[in-house]
Amino acid sequence: MDLDRRKFFDYSVKAIAMTYLSMINLFPKVNLSEDKKKLPWKSKTFKFPLENFKLQSGETLNNAFLLVDVNGELNSSKSNAIIFATCFAGSHKFNQMAYGIDRALNPLKYCIITPNLFCSGHSSSPSNTAPTQDGPRFPSITYYDNINAQDKLISQYFGITNPLMYIGFSMGAQQAFHWGALHGDKTGGIIPLCGTAKTTTQNWITLEGCKLALQSDVNYNNGDYISPPKKGLKAFSRNYTSTLFDKEGYEEGLHLNLFDGFEDTESYLDYMDAFFGSIDANDLLGMLNTWQMGDIGKHQKFNNNTKEALANINCPALVMPSSTDLSFPARNNIPEVNEMPEAELVVINTKHGHLAGGMSTALTSQEDVTFIDKNIKEFLKKIA
């Protein structure tokens, strides 16, 4: 099965135009540009140049850029801007599954700005950067590097001084915590969905296993591969996919209901293998590295003090973990929320594991989507 990763997400645009993203067509017959003409709101996707961008490490990322997707329009006071960060192996197209005229994230009401992660294959990444920073030579990227680039985008390109909200799922949730630590004083509020402010040791070890599985392929060649290391990518896929549901979720066959549905576990795994196999290996590892290093305390402002950074998130925060998430268990958010001045913990009581935070019935139940949307709508009313 030869699956282009972008086809994995393309269904979202068609679904937005038709309903409110209840289900998806994985192989749409229309392309993105054609579909955007059908959307009931304005949208655009563009590259924002960062030029030679200074990183936390002290290195400079040459000719850096963010791929940015915008749905909706800024109002005259620029008070309706929502920054929606992307997740691991995701993109702006993945985020589009959460939009709709009857959804919390309604582009007819809000201007939703999605800057793609560094190393995602969309913004500056190992796969699209010229020598001498291509492939395994691409610099190590932190969450704060992403946040600094996003802040430059928001302030310089859009002229926004006080974004209404910052929201994200998974790695996007971790970005939300990092954004709040640095920019909470100028942000209406943040919503981290299924993510923690600091990557736990257990989570780090799980990711390390995924990384080593990929790198064990002889064709990986320390990142200088001639063709994709297929065996390593498949091993990565099987390791990572095992974390998406807990034991009960997999035993109940909930994974077979994802997207358009699967006949059996083998077809589900084949699909996930094809998805991860379509992503550049160095891009995957670059994102993974950012995730593994995640800790909002790792900034000169906080002197590696995570609690101090949490205490600096002085804007309202709605922290929404999944009750069955193996990567980011809800209990791990409790001590974090306790350190945050204006945070509320609302657990998504779900059987759908980590993917519940994806905010689409392609990934979780209608009940989960409705619950998340209801809480986001209430939060937006609170901070408006």
C-alpha cells in the first residue's frame, strides 16, 4: 500500500465544506485548492520566512520558514485570533478536522492560525533544508524554538499583540504550555489537549524505543539514507501505534473504527505502517527529539525550574487530558495544574486513548467531540 501522508489529511477539507467533519474520505477526488473555494470562510496557506533564525542551542537555522495555514479573518481589533499548534506527525490539514460552523473552532467567528512544527516536513525540516543542514545535520529543535518562531509570525506578520487563545493536541498541547509560560501575560488563555508541560521519563523511554527501532535498520545509515529505511519505519510505526489505545481500547476493537473503518487489526496496522512509512525518517526523529526534550522549565527565564515556569502561566488555562491516554496520563497533569495560577483540569472520560484529543469523529466518539467542544466554547466565553 503506497500512501502519501498528505492524503491521510486531505479528507478534512472536503468534510469541512460538506458538514462539520463527522467522517472522512481518505482519497478525495478534489485537491486542496479546489476545495478551499467551497469553504464557507476565507482560508490561505503560505510560507512565513524567518531568514537565519537563532535557536536556543545557539545555532542558526539557515533560511528558516514556517508553513502557516489560516482559516477565518481577523476582526478590526485583531481580538479573535486563535493559534492552533500541530501535533506529532500532523499538519494544518489534521487540525482542519476540528473546524466547523457549529464547532467551537468556528472560522466564521475566529481567525484560526496554524503554524506547522519545525521538523514536520511542512515548516523547516531535515527533508526540505539545503546542505549543510540537511538530513541528520539539521539542528536540534526545542519547543521554545517553535514558540519563538510563532511569536515572530504573530507579531510581525499579523500585527497581533494579544491573541485570544492558544490551543493544541499532543505535541501541540506541550507547545500550549510553553507558549503560556512565555506569553501568558498577553494571551487570553491556553488549552492543552492530551499533553503535559514536561515530558515524563516513562514517555521519554517509550519514544526512545521508537527512535532506536527506526535507527536499527541498516539502511538508515546514520540518517544519510539513499532510500527510505522501510524496515526501520515499520518498526517505528508498530512501537508508536501500540501507545494510541490502552489494553481495553484495543481489546474492544476501537481502533477498527478509526477513519473509514478497518476490517481487522492487520489492515489497521498496514495502514499505520504506510502512513509512517510516507514520512521522512529524519523528520520523524527531529519531531521526536523535540518531544523528548519537552520541559517548560528549560528556558533562561526559568533556570530549568519547571514549577517556576508553570507558575508563570498567568492566563486562564483549560487542561484537558484523556482518561485512557498512555502517552500523557491524566494523573500527570494534576501536579502541573496545581502550580498554575488560573488553571482548570477537565478530564475527557473516554475509551479512545490519546486520539480523543484530536477533536474529530474520525478519531474518537461523537460524545468525546461534543464534550470537548462544549468545554472549549465555555472557555472562550470566559476569556472573551
